Amino acid sequence: MIYNKQLIRRIVNEVFNDNPKVIDDYKAGKNVNGFIMGLIMKKTSGKVNPGITNMVLGEELKKL
């Protein structure tokens, strides 16, 4: 299980970079958290801690 916030933050940003349309959808007001979490889980084979990942995802989305 991955608990390291810096590593999770890097994974979140990789998913953002790999899926620019999702970022556009977020900026347009759509709720994309669940979709992005799914992409993160897929990318890591479910090895990230969901609670920490959700927190980091929220922080990163606020920066957009």
C-alpha cells in the first residue's frame, strides 16, 4: 500500500497530464473526482491508500 503523500501527488499529476480532457471537464464544473480516483487506482493497481489519495487529489484540483 502506498501512503507517501509526495508519491501520490506525483501519480495524481501524471494522471492529470495523461488525461487533459478530464481537467477541462473539471474546470467546466463537472464532478470528476470519482473518475480520476478510478484512473489512479487503475494506474497503481489499487495500491494507493484511498483516503490519502482523495485528500491529495482535492488539494491538486484546487490548484487548477
